Amino acid sequence: MADRTQGKAALQEMVADRASELLTGTEPVYLILERGNYERFKMFVGIEGHITGEVKNPQSPRKSLLIVSNVESPAKAAAPR
């Protein structure tokens, strides 16, 4: 069990690593992340996923919630590229 009162950076790294592990797995997963966290994880850890939904926060766009999955939404998969 991680000590959540100390080592914020270590805890964030652990969360990012686990999210990356889930998103590269074969089982369908859906994660809910703040936009700012998703962008940071994507830049530093290389998390890749499909954004399947968003709940916008007009007061703080980086705090908007994203639904990120390893499954591409059917509508996006069918759209011409």
C-alpha cells in the first residue's frame, strides 16, 4: 500500500504507469482523468488512448474530465479518415 500523505510525484508516477498498463492491455478499459493529468501523462509516460467522452469544466478547462479508453468508439472507427 502506498503512503498517500508523502511522495506525491511517486504516487502520480504509479498511477500513470498503471493507466498505461491498462490502456495497452487486451481487456476493454475506460478511465476517467482530468484533462491536465491526461495531457501530462501522455507527454511524460506516453499514455495512448482514445478519448471517448468529455465533461467540460468552463471555469477550469484543464480540470475537465475525459473518458479515455483502449477501445475506439464505433462512430469514430467508422468515420472516414
